[in-house]
Amino acid sequence: MDWLWYVLVGFLALIAGLALGFFIARKTMMRYLEKNPPINEQMLRVMMMQMGQNPSQKKINQMMKAMQNQQDKQNTKEKPKKKK
């Protein structure tokens, strides 16, 4: 009967560790992506040139602003702001 408790406690510890690890990794990754966006202006310029477009600084700024707005919308959906 003692081995049953060892197996049960081990199984519960495994499940708790997996859940805790998932949430910690998710929060860490979200924070990393917020500080280091995956696409910068230089990468955007190169992509547009590969597609055959001649990007002006105005186009680059518009696309960066649109991507930032999209990211902000996703962040506000995930965690609603507190009302004061």
C-alpha cells in the first residue's frame, strides 16, 4: 500500500511541475518578445525589397506602426487593464 502513495505523490508532483513550468515559460517568452520584437525596420526593408517593392521610409514606418498596433491589441485581449 505504501508504494501506491509514492506513485500517487510522484504523479501529482509531475503534473504540478509541468503546469508550473508551462506558465513560467510562457510568461518569460512573452516578456522576451515584448522587449525584443522579432521584426525590425532593417528586416522589413529587406523583405519588401525581396518582394520587388522599393520601400520608402514612410512605408516602413507605416508597417512598423501597424505591427505594433496589432501586438498591442493582442496584449490587451490577454490581460484586461484595471479600472481606477
